[in-house]
Amino acid sequence: MKRDYISRNEHSRGQLHALLNRLTSENFDSELGDGWTVGTALAHLAFWDRYATTVIQRWERNGFRYDAGFTGDPVNNAALRGWRALPRGFVRAEVILAAEESDRRAAAVSAALADEATTGGMPAVSAGPSDTAPTIKNAPDSGGTSL
């Protein structure tokens, strides 16, 4: 099985580090629309990386299982207010820690589990944001980074 997702994850994490190094407090609070700020978008990334880690852990224990009925938009909408309340320093640290843990876990899965997860009847998954989550590429001083 081709595991090119590992290098894509490493590249994305590098972009995330670069974005965080450029962000000022003012940029962090920049509105992205529909109640989202740059900070809430970063908290959103951290949340979904933590979610991915727990899913991979469950797959490692119980085998792969695709949940065709799941959609992230209701979760994003429910969590938005809480993400807005998180302190900037926590979000800055958490988004990197969550990405590193998720990427480490994904890179360490067995070849058999990776094969099952990528060929086990799952539809193609877009790497883009959900309908409700904005991209950071339009944020001030983002350098065009799309996360």
C-alpha cells in the first residue's frame, strides 16, 4: 500500500508551524465569517486531529469500521462557541501537539490496517474543510496557507 499520506501530513504540519510563527494576537482574532476566527479555525484543526487519533486507536483495537452516517458539520457547529472561548496560548500549543500526535499515530499503523482503511469501501474523503469550517487562506497575513 502506498503511504504517501505520511509525507503530506509532514508537509501540512510544516505549513502549520510557519503559519503559527507569523500570527500576531490581532491576526489570531481576525474574523473569517459565520462566527469563525483564525483561532477557532486552529482549535477546530486540533479537535479533528485529536478525533483522528482516537479513531485510529479504536481501529487498532477493534479493526477498521467505516461509519457512513457521520458528518462533522453538526459537531463543528456545536463546538464553535467553546473554541472561541479558548485562550490563544492553549490553541497555539494544542494545534501543534494534536497534529503531531495524530500524524505519529497515522504513520505507525500497520500496513494491513492502513490498507483496510483506504480500500475498505470508504468513499473518497476530501482533504478540504467542511461546509461550515472556513479556510485560513483568507485570513490576514496567512501567506495563502489553506488548512
